[in-house]
Amino acid sequence: MNKLKEKIASIFIPKNTPYCHHKFKKNKKYGYSAKPCIFFTYKDGMEYCRLLKSELTIQDQVKDCEINEDYE
């Protein structure tokens, strides 16, 4: 991935987490819900990253792009 594409993507990818989601909120129906990364989707029933456009699928919504992954 080129540096410009990575820089632009970093604006939208969840920060300070190794996951493709963030901002957990209480939800009366399901308990808790989280906001997914805008590049996260399902393709053929598998978790998929549109940014990487790879046949590799995301496992348990753990980031494969490594963008904004710094966390304590």
C-alpha cells in the first residue's frame, strides 16, 4: 500500500486498537455494539477488508492493515 493511501485510510480506521471496531456502546437489544471500520465488510460469508483487497480474510475482526494499531 502506498504512503498516501495509508495516510488517507488512517483517518477512517479505528485508532489505538488492534481490532477493526471501536466505540462500544450499550445496546438494549444486544447488550453492546461497536462501530466497525468503514473498510470492514462481509464477502462470501467471511470477514473482509476492502482496503487491502486481499483474498486473506480478517479473523475475529483483528486488523491486518496494522494502521492506527498503537495502543497501551
